[in-house]
Amino acid sequence: MWMCAAFAVGCFCFAMSGFLALDSLATDAERELSRGYAWFWMFLAAVAAVFCVLSWMLKKSKFGELE
């Protein structure tokens, strides 16, 4: 569970650095590539966050008892 959270935070940091670097890029093509790169890392952060929440719910038995 903690590895999912750490991976989500790392992906989010990569995404934010990509979004924050958009103003410093020279051409529109570079900006578009950087924006796609940043959205990819944001997607990975979201997937990791979902798996983190699901693993926490499984650990705490939030889905009910298995028979």
C-alpha cells in the first residue's frame, strides 16, 4: 500500500514538473510533447492512487467478509 502511495506521489511530481516547464519551451511542438508527457504521468499517478485506495480497503476489510 505504501509503495503505491509513494509511486503516485512520484508520478504526480513528474507531471507537475512537466506542466510547470511549459512556459520555458521554445516551440509549440515541444510544448505539445511536454504536455502529453505530463498528462501521461498524471494518468499513472491516478492509477497508482486508485490501487493504493483499493489495497487499503482490502487491508481494512471494507468489502465485507469473504465466505
